[in-house]
Amino acid sequence: MTHQRWTLRTENTSYTVRLSPDGPWAELDAWGPHGVENGPSALDWSRRTHFITPADAAPAEYLPYGLRPFTGSELVASRPGEDRGVWWDFDGAESGDEGTLRLAFRDELLGLRTVLHYETVPGTDVILRWTEFTAKDELRLERLDSAAVNIPVSGTARLTYLTGQWSQEFQHTRLDLPRGTFTIGSLQGAPGHAYAPWLAVQDGENPAAYGIALAWPGNWHITAEAEPGGLLRVRAGRVPHEGAVLLTPGETLTTPQLACAFSPDGLDGLSRVWHRYERRLTGERLHRPRKVLYNSWEATGFDVEAAGQLELAKTAADIGAELFVVDDGWFTGRADDTGGLGDWWPDPAAFPQGFDQFIADVRALGLDFGLWIEPESVSPDSRLYAEHPEWVYRVEGRPGRLVRNQLLLDLGRTDVQDFVIGTLDRLLGGYDISYLKWDMNRPPTERGRPGAGRVDLDAEHVTGYLRVLDHLRAAYPDVTVEGCAGGGGRIEHTTLARTDVVWPSDNTAPLDRLAIQYGFLHAHAPHVMSSWVTDAPGVFDPRPRSLAFRFVNAMCGVLGIGADLRTWTPDQRAEAARWIARYKEVRDVIHHGEARLLGTPRDPSCGVQYDAGDRTVVAALSTGRLDGAPLLPGRPDRLRLRGLRPAARYRDTATGTSYSGAHLLHYGLPFAWSADHDADLVVLVRE
């Protein structure tokens, strides 16, 4: 065999793959900063044991069960009714300009061709990987991971991942894995609230960080194994609903993309790699300002009627909001959460002058108009369910169960997709709507489709979901789309590529939300993070915080307001107007700049630093005691900034104080926190 070697180059990193000298597979030779590929491989395994096979010991990029029988494989395939196993031969490579690579392998006996795809993303340090299978004969795929990622560790692998539950998503969690297997995932038909499809790996205390993120809004897994010989191997992919996928003769199946990233600057540097990647995903929509919204849900709940909504809209416009969104409760039959879903017609009793007139009245206040919808769900007493009971997931002869008093439509059916597209066309084409909030509040339970045979319902639902989103983007390019799933239950790169913002959590309490956003910003960019100012008390951390804290915290992403403004005092409204005005002055820096996470929510102070051009914006928040006692006698707390020029001067635009970059890097910005001052937004201009 000719031993070939290929290197893919990103902005700052290199990823080198070679054909193994020991067998018909590709293996990782080097991954890290430019130049790491020059020299002996850190993944060299020539000092091998006789006890396991070369394929089991190798840092293989992707191997099937058959070649790699002991330590786990990415592909498990067979003919129906026959033994599992794939033994392949190398079938050629295609490489283009150090930015793309295709490696093909073929098993003639089984009748399967497997192609490993690699693609760099311009302007980032991200490499996309995915796999393509083409069957000559009918085949059964039990495992079909997107890729395997090999990371050399000299001691203990340190894993960072994002955990949680509803209202407590994106909790930043760490685990040391000296040996053994670690798995996260979801079987809820969406990424879910418990884990995000994202993982970061470090070699013990070494700051260099490797990261992966799976682009799949259905069932998924990420599995990390600390293997013998100092190697962490991470596999990731979708999980077929029926436990296997059947390929027909001539059929080709493509796995979801796995984004792979590296930064020498630790988890904070890795977060900026992901931010740049997501700005690239957003495309031209990145340059459309994310408007300050007001959402009426927490003020009125299901009690939606024109007069009350207009009162809220007028108050929101007065404090500087730019967009008014009517949430749940605007459609017929929706007095509470037991009815109405599926019958997406404005309630004439709630809007006696007509929905058109109501929207015109909102727009006359200088506000854009937005609407909430949950298009995948249906209420049992709705007209839609009466007409099409076959459209919901169900198992023949078995009872269905209600979750949140609703059922889930089988979006894998083309007639259901056509209904949803028709509904959205009727709303967006018939009314002056510029913002759409897409929600999903229940996972599939009795996931069957009687009479359909053995089908991959999870993949078909994902296909339908993406078809509808793609239609929205093509037919209504100027409509802002927000992705929501009971909070942060469906946030991953295929959704982010088709939406403008996402809703990380239904929990808007100040210190709870701070912890959620801290984890979220490790994986996702500020310009996609919708965050509201509300009156919500703490759920997990009930310590009170000021209105200023709530605003500064929400300004770390895309600012929104969800409080009942009718209950606010004139002073509170005036303070809100000042914060909104300040936000509008700096949101271009927050959304387009480089973000650095300062401290953690467990520290007495933490924040986020944003840098763009000659401006630096620091959102600083006090998370400690607010009894007036300084942390040290007579001394303010300080946040050390990063990434500044030591010799440059930076002027605080509010106070006029000038600092050297060295001072801000070494000592930090001072903050004298108290019960009346628990947050601040500092704008520095480089002189």
C-alpha cells in the first residue's frame, strides 16, 4: 500500500491525516497549531502491545466493526439476517487546496462504499467532518456515526460539557476521565434540555482545548473513551429511532456534520472559535441589527386581547423597544394550555377590529410586529386533530399520552410539512409580521406511523423540520426567526444556520440566567442569544439583584424585555430607557466583536468583554455579597481584562478615566459593588 498523507489548514491550525501502514484505514497524524504536522506524530503507537489488533490501537479516523472488533467502532453494518461486520479496502482520495478531503473505502463482499468527508470553514479554525454510505445491496446500519476524533493525552482527559434540565440549561460541567467511557445524548427527538451536543477536551491542566459539536436536531450521542496508551477517542452521531437504518440497493445516506475545533487558548479561546464559526453560519443575516424586543407572555399569559396588548406595546415603545411579539394565546381556542394548538387563526374575540388592524396599531407606535407559534404540536380538541387524527405520532392499538396537554405532529410526513408551510405562508403572507418565534414544548412519545413499515422516524422528522425552515428562509428572507423548544431544548448548528436567534432557557431570573448564559457562551455566539429582562424571582439562586443587573446580564446577547411594564414605576421605566439606549450604542460590538468570558458565576465578580476595532465593552456583574462590605478593606473588586495592547491607552467613556492596557491586563477594572450597584456596563475607547 502507498502511504499517503494529507493536511487540511484552517486560519491557525493544521489537521493531518495519513493512510495507516498497518491496514486499510486512515488515522490522525497531527492536529494543532500550524507546524505541528512537521515532526514525529504525538499519536505514534509504534511501541505497541501484542494483545490487541493494530486497528484497535490506532488513532483511526473512522473504522467499522470487523476491522476494529474490541475497542469500539463508528460503523456497524450487515446484510439483513446475517452477521455484522465490514472489512474494507482503500478506494481512493480526492483533495482540494488543503480545504477539502474525501477518503473512500469499499467492501465488495458486503456491497458498501464509505466516504469520509473533511472540509475547512474559511475564516475559522473549524473542520467539518461527515460520512457517506452507498449500498450496492440491501444493508442494515446499526451504528452510523459522523466521525471519530482522536485526542492525545499524557495523563487524564478533562472533559467540559453542558448539562441541565428545563429552566436550568447549559450548566458548565467538568469531568476528569482517566480511563473508561463517558456518554451524553438525547432520545427525545431533539437535543433536549439535559445535554447540549457539544464537548470540549483538554489534556489535564494543559490549556489547549479541542472541541466538537454535532449538527443534528434529533436523537444523538457523543461518546468519549479514554483508551489504553494515552488516547481519548470521541465518537458522535445520530441515533436511529428504530435502532438501525435500512439502506436499499443504490441508496446513499449522509450523516450529520460534526464540527471539530481547536484553540491553544483554553476554553475561552475555544469559545471564540465557535463564535466565529456561528457568525459564518449566519451569513448576511449577521449584519441585520437584532432589534430590542418586548414579548408579552410574562405580562399577560393566555389572556391576550387587543386593548391590553396595545397598552403594553405603547409602554414598550416609550422605553425604546423596537419590536413587539405576541406570544401564546392569540389564536382560537387558546384560553389555557389545553386547547387551540393546530388551529392557527387569530381569535376574533380577542381582536374585534381584526388582526390586521391590531398589527397596524402596533406598527403605528414605531414597532415591528412578531408572533409566537408551535407548529409541530396539536391539541386533542382542535379542529385539526378532528380532521387529521392520523397526523400525530401513534402506535396502532396503543393509547397516546399527553405531554403539556398536547400531542406531536409527525413532521416526517410530507402532508404535515405542507400543512405547516401553508399555515406559515398564510400568516406571514397575509399579515405584516417581521418576527416569528418557533416553539416546541413536548418531545415525541408514542413514536409510530401505522402502516408505514420500518422507517427512520427521527431522521424523517428532522428532514421535515429543516424543509420548513428552509422554506421560511427562502420565501421570507427579511423575517427574523427565533428558535425555541421549551427554552433551550433544540439548539445546534443546523437550527442556528436557519434562524437568527435562539432562546436558551425559559428561566429569566437574574443569577439563574447568568449561569445559563455563561455555559451557553462557551458553545454559542452572543448574536444568537436572546435574553430578556423580567421580574422573575430566582429559582435555583433566589438572591435578589437590581434592575441594572438584569439589564446588563440581558445585554450580553440580544436584548429583550418580558416584564409586565404596567407594574413598573416611572423611575424603573426611565432607568430601563437609559439601559436600552446604551445597549443600542454598543450592540454592534457585542454582536460582531470578539467575546472573552471574565471569571465565572461562582466568583465574586464576573462578566463578558467584547472587542471590536478601537472599542471594548465590558459587561460586569457582581455575584457575591451585597451588604456593602468590600472584599478587601477599602479596595474595590477588579475584573482583569484580556487581549488588550499593553502599551495602548484606554479611556472609560462614562468617567473619562484613562488606563494603560498593561494596567487593565494586570490589575483590572475596579468595581465597588454594593446593594445599589451590582452591575455595570463599561465602554473603553483605545486612544
